Amino acid sequence: MPTLDSPRSPDKLAYHGEGPGTVARLNFREKLEHLFRVARGRKRGLVLTHDNPDPDSIASAVALSHLLQVRTGVETDVAYGGIIGRAENIAFVEVLKLPVIPVSQIVFNDYDLVALVDTQPSVGNHSLPPSMPATIVIDHHPLRDESLRVPYADVGGDFGATSTMLVEYLRAARIEPDPELATALFYGIKADTRDLGRQTTGTDVDSYLWLFPRVDKHLLEQIEHPELPGRYFRLYHKAYERARVYGTAIVTDLGEVYSPDMVAEVAERLSFLSGMKWSLAYGSYRSQLYFSLRTKDRRMNAGRLIREVCLGRSGSAGGHGSMAGARIPLWGTRAQRAALKRELVKDFLERFGVKRERGVPLLEYDD
């Protein structure tokens, strides 16, 4: 496992100073040198999460903001597009008093440094205006070509969470996180790797264990077990009623949801049904159709599959091996929207390799 004093790998990619390139294979002390070179001298920075952010994206953004302020003196704000809607995510921000603000409060022209965290310029799931280029990109998802044109890009690599990457940055910079930031990063890793049970690397484990004694366990308990609104249970009731099993795949239409990130939560929960290799949930929010996909089939790549299905429809999509998400604009009449959903579900099922039948209602399914 890499530590503060043991570089990850001697193998390096070429990095052209402050020009386009990637630092993914440099060790973290070398990454810091390039990062600080890009950041120093800037007047004000903005760190953006992906829209409707999860704990990994929020924690990473707050950690990067702290790193830049402490080591380069650049004052930064952290912002997000969309909403923070899940009870756990609301508690995550409120309990830890994380300094994040809605992007609606941001005047982009006030910033001469913009960082994207847990997303990339071309993914389309963030609120950075097309006319404003990113200065920094840090993301554990697979590299997109557009990120190579960013002055500083640390993308991909051997990480199950972007929070893991930021832990390594803090350790290399010899910055001791306070209990709130440590708890945020710990929960970011815990949530994105399903408590180290999904797509976890040695670096994730090392960062998790390094953070553990620094975590405020009382605050963590408040995040993991928040009070839940009645609409949470009503949504799950609808999810189970509408869920259909197609061989080794389970699919559910959530209709209109009160928060886009509930689509991912339902897909995750349904993936635990015995015998399933695929779990797909979808729902609409403010004229956008959200999809969330999970797979247990290691021969398949959920991120690649969801991009193949959704990107040709003016939407955005991303993910990696076992989990992915997408959103597509909804337009037209109710009948046209229903036809779009049927067409997309059919496409997904064909790619899952399951027979296109009516499906067995989950509540009648007997495994």
C-alpha cells in the first residue's frame, strides 16, 4: 500500500508543466508540485462537484478547497448544481457543517481558477458553463480525452473513490484534517466503495484506515442513521410495486422523484435481490430522466454500457465497472415520454442479454 513516503509508482506519464497533460502516474508529492504551480498567483478559486452530488464528490471538493487555501493562499468556494436530496446526504452536509453552496449563488466571472471534482469537462453532469474552461480536474473515473486539455488533470488511476485521492493529496502536503473533514472523507470512501466491498483498491483501504482514528464517530452515526421523511417510504413502496424481474435483471420505474439521487439508492438496494446480475432504476425530476445502473457481472462495464445507450439522446452519462448513471432531457407529450422510456428499457435489456418478456412483478417473484 502506498504511504506518504513511498511513491505509488516510478512509472510516469509525460506532463508538460502548466500545459495540457495528465499527472495520473506521478507520485503525490510530484502531483502537488504541478498543482501548486497551476494554482499559485490566482486570485479566487471555485471547486465544483457533479450535479446532485454524493458524499464522495462533496468531501473531495471540500478537501481540495482546504488544500488550495492552506498551501497556495487561494481563497476558494465549493459549489454544487442540482440538489442534495437524500436524507443521509443532507445530514452529511449539515452535521459536518461543510461549506458548500448552490451554484445559483455563484457568479462565475468572479473566479480565475475553476476545479471539477469527481467529474470531467465532457461528462455533462456538472454546472460549469461551456464557455468557462476548467483549470483543475481530479476524478477517479476513467479518463475522458477532453480532460487532457486541462492545465492540471489527475484522472483515473487505482482508486475506488475520489475521496481516496484527496486523502493522498493531504498526506503528501502534510495537512492534518480536522475531525469534520476526516469524517467527510471517510464517509465518502465508505459510501462509494460500499464500505470497502466494491471496486476497492489497496489505496482505498490504506486511506480508510488512516482516517478511521481521526473520524468523529458520534457525527458519523448521525449521518448514517438520519430521520427519514414519509416520502422516502412512499417512494420505496412505489419502487417495489413497479419493479419487474427479467431473468437476471431487475428494472423499476420510479415515476416522478423528489430527489434525483434516490434513483441511485433504489438501484443499489434492488441489486441485492438474489440471482440478479443487473439492477436498473429510472425516474424523472424537473423534465430530466435519470437512470442508475448496477451490475455484478465482472465481464461487463456499466459505465460503458450506459453511455452507449444514453449519449446519443442529448444526455450525459458516466460511471465505471459496476455502477453508472445517466440523465436525458424529457420532452413532448406524455405518450412520447412513455415511448422513450419503453425504448430505453428495451435497449438496456437487450444489452443485458436477457429475454424481452413482460417481466415478473417483484412482489410475485419467487426465487
